[in-house]
Amino acid sequence: MSAVELGFIGLGQMGAPMAGHLAGAGLIVYDARPEAMAPLAAAGARAAGGVAEVAERARVVSVMVRDDAQVAEVGAEVLAAARPGTVLAIHSTIRARTAEDLAARAAPHGIEVVDAPVSGSFIGAAEGNLAVMAGGTEEAFERCREPFGAWAGLVLHMGPVGSGTRAKLARNLLQFAAFAAAAEAQRLAEASGVSLRKLARVVRHTDAITGGPSSIMLRPTAAPLTPDDGLYDVLRNVRDLGEKDLALAVELAGELGVDVPMTRLALDRLAAGLGLEASAGRGGADG
């Protein structure tokens, strides 16, 4: 990418460290706050006077702004100023339809859109170890692979435009649902007289060993398992242990008067989520 100038728009908590891994003479940046551009300019990047200047100069333009409305606003400015052959990469978490609509508007201008949201928080951004899920054409993805690799440890092409965003929403569903479940577990532990700090240490330790929820994400499909599947016995064991332990947690919660709706739902749906029937005696009951 040394002969191609890169652009980065949006230098907030995520954008600033991402752009920082690209900083140098080949980078042009813009943020509405001049103070956000100053450290990158000191590192050799060019500070632009607006979105249009970035779009005019860069052939790969990355955008990390807050939401769909800002993506639409910045995207329109980029399309009005960018040259044919430019790739517009959207790293914000938005609706897949927003990326698809922007791509449709970009096509007559000879501009390609890649929706490329990231996972790994500001820690991964600072370390240059984010995961990026990209949706777009193969050609556009290949042009982005090298610059993305400056701030990401995992760069995957998920499919056509919109695929990156759909993958990110699924990933975040898992994360934030787990946060809600963690809060429920903390309430149960606290009511039981358990130290929440010590419980947190146990969770971090064991998740680092097992991989947490990702440890059961082993199949290429969410369809029901058949007995001849190599994972059938493995996941059946997970179901049996999970249903037993969740039932015990629901029982303890009842004794302590703690409301655990996510736990009851998990007990009801664990088997189906693993692609299995509920174990004998469960029959889809809600616990």
C-alpha cells in the first residue's frame, strides 16, 4: 500500500489507535476535533480540513464514526469527492441495510464499499490485535487486507456487503447477552454470600482455559444434530451437564428468592441451542 494513500475518518476511542498503527506519510486523517488529529499529525500523518479532502486523496478510506446517521452523512461526502476505484471501508457497528444502501449509491461512481466492523474493544485497537469481519467483493477485500492487518490480528472476508455487519451483530449478541447473564450470576452469588471478586477471578481463569462460549461453537451449521455426527456425544454431554447445573442454580435461586429469568430460559433452550432434544424428564419445561 506504500504507493496508495490511506484515509481514516473518526478518531475516537477506537479510531485513534487503529489509525495510529497506520500513521506515517501515507496516511491522511480527519476528525471534527483538531486535537484528535494532532498526535497522528505528529507521527507523520496529514491532518485534513474535512471529509472531502480525505476522499479526494485516499484510495482506501476507513470510517469509524458513531452510528448509522453519521455513517450515512460521512459516506455521502466521501461519494461526492472520491475518485473511481476508491474503497470505502465502514468500521462502525451499524445496520447491514445501511452498508448495502451505501454500496448501491457508490456503485455508479465506481466506488466500492466494504462493511468491516471490528471486535476486540479499545484494548485490541491499542494492541493492533482486533478481529475484523469484512463484507464486500473479493477485489475490494484484497485491497483492504494489508492496511487492516496493521491494526488487526484476524482479518476475515465474511461474504458480500452487509455480511461483516451481520457477523458483528451476532458476535455482539453473544457478548452482551453474556453480560446480562453475568449480572444474574452475580446476584445469585451475592445472595449466597459468595465474594463477587473471587467469583470473577474463577470465571476469568476458567474461560481462559476453555474459551468460554466459543468452546461449543464447533459446527458449520445450527441445524439439529444427528446421532452419526462426530460431535453428537460431545454436545450431548454438554447438554446433560448444563441442564443439571442450570436446574441446580434455579433451585438455589428459588430458595434465596433471587429472580433468574435468563437462567430459566437457558435451561429451557440449552438442548435446542446445541442441536439436540432436551434430556429425558426435561421435555422443554421452563424450569
